[in-house]
Amino acid sequence: MRELVILGTASQVPTRRRGHNGYLLRWDGEGILFDPGEGTQRQMLLAGVAATDVTRICVTHFHGDHSLGLPGIVQRLSLDRVPHPVHAHFPAEGLEYFHRLRYATSFYEQATLVEHPIERPGVVAETDSGTLLAYPLAHVIPAYGYRLVEPDGRRMRPDLLARHGIAGPAIGRLRALGRLDGVTLDQVSEPRRGQRFAFVLDTRLCDAVFALADGVDLLVIEATFLHEDADLAHRYGHLTARQAARVAAESGVRRLVLTHFSQRYPQPERFLAEAREVFDGEIVVAEDLARVAVPKRQ
């Protein structure tokens, strides 16, 4: 299963319709929880997400709407006796904040939470599902965006397998060995591009935004402001819906998810209309508790 479970979509403060940030990426055996803001634990309950689903926590930066849910999540890991280690990635400059949030109140710690402060851009984890990378963004405090890349592979071609008389268990042996009875894997398969995902919240336009978004199947990106308030967006280190759509258009994104909306705009359709002026691909205006599938392979 590869899908994004949207737990919250508000910027700075929650509204009647939108809770603070929170996003769970289900990616094969990984459950990556991005930016758990205040109320994330309850939103997980409403969305049908269990603490045991979480294998990693990725925090972009330590503003409250992106991290005030950490104490509840950390304590829930122990309360539910999550059996596997949970790895936490966050800017190294925010280590003190992370520790304050991790031990915000007294609790009986039973889960294993492994800290990975990010000190430099690049690879932060190699997982069974792919490579997790982080690049610094242009916000008003240290912040990182994340990118998950599945390795490229091979897709078996039924017509070519039949032509060479390979069927049943022999297909698995050929895939494992690379050659079987004089037939090579290349003769019966074709390249399969690995899927890619990016998460970009709280930043001005910068080179790292485009590097993170390059060629991804699913891009989750902030659209805090509309173009009419572009000056405000730049002042506070944010993007407009038009800028987010420009990133998607220039980076070859397949499915664009806009989120992190300012409470000053009560009409979500305005974000869609503005983004559509720039990007003609698929656009999702995020809603709390919605699920967005990673697009199927092309």
C-alpha cells in the first residue's frame, strides 16, 4: 500500500474545518509520520491510523503547528507498546526542542525512539522501501524538506517470457540469478523506474524545493498564501499556491497535493483555481482525514 493519510492541513492555528499539520505516508512496510502538530493523536484515531503503523517521524522544523503533537505521539508509542523501533528525523539545530517535546511530561517509556538529528543535506536513511533524503529549505528558522526514492528495478514482460519458454517458478529463479538456461533478465524484462515522493512545508522558493520535487510521483507542498499576498508569503518564509504549482510544473510532478492553508482564506477552491493557472496535472487540495494514493506506475 502506498498512500498519504492527511491528518491536518492548517497553517499556524487550527480552524473549525482544519487541524494542525499531520501526514502519514504509508509506503510498503514504512509508515512515515510527517510534522505531527497539535491534535495529531486524535486525528490518527479518526483516520484509522494506529501508533503501531508509525515507523518513522520526520519533522521539518520546530514551529508549533509542525511539532506540538510530538509529546502525545511519543507517549502513545509507549502506551501501545509499539514493538519496533521508531526513527525520528529532525533539524539538528532543534535538538533541544525535540528533547523538551519528547519528555514534556512524566510517562513510562517503553517504546524505542531512535533520534537522527540532521546535520547536513543528503541521505538520512536507507530503508527497505527506498532512500530517504533531506535538504535544507529557506524558512525563518532551520527547516528541511524530505524526499523518498525507491530504487529503479525491472518489470517482467509476459510476452518475452513466453517467447523464451520461461514460466512458473523459473521466473523467480531468473529474477534472483539474472540468468537462467542461457536467458538473461534483460531479455525478458524492461526498466522500471522507482517511485518518488516529496514533502515540502514552510519555505520560500529555493533550489532545494525544486531538487526535492524533481520527477516525483506525489508532491506534498505548502500553499499557505494566495498570489495576492505574495509579499507576506516571502516575508514569513512561505509559498503561494501559484508558486507551489510552478514547482510542480517545472519539476515534472505527477500528482500535486496543496496544504498548510492560512486561515485568512475560507474558500479552498481559490487555491485550486490559482494552481490550475500554472499546472495542468492532477491537483489535490488537501482536506483533513482524506487519503491520497500514490499514482500507479506509468
